[in-house]
Amino acid sequence: PGTINTGVVLTPLIVSLNVVLRTSHMNPPKLPPRRDPPPVPPRPDNHSNP
């Protein structure tokens, strides 16, 4: 019974991981764009330098 329980618990975990991995592949593209905006603020500094 213990072995069957582990299999029953592992199956959902594997499925969850697969879903997370598939979602991760779609999430990364959305994360990089959010890191690009920060570099924009430094531009105002350039205007202040001249």
C-alpha cells in the first residue's frame, strides 16, 4: 500500500511540474520586458548631466 500511495502522490506532482514548466515557458517572455523598463529611468539622468 505504501508504494501505491507514493505513486499516487508522485503522479499529481509530475503533472503539476509539467504544467508549471509549460507555464514557465510562457512566463519568461513576459518577465524580461518588465526588467527593460527599469533601465529607462537612468535616461533622465543623462539629460541632467549635459
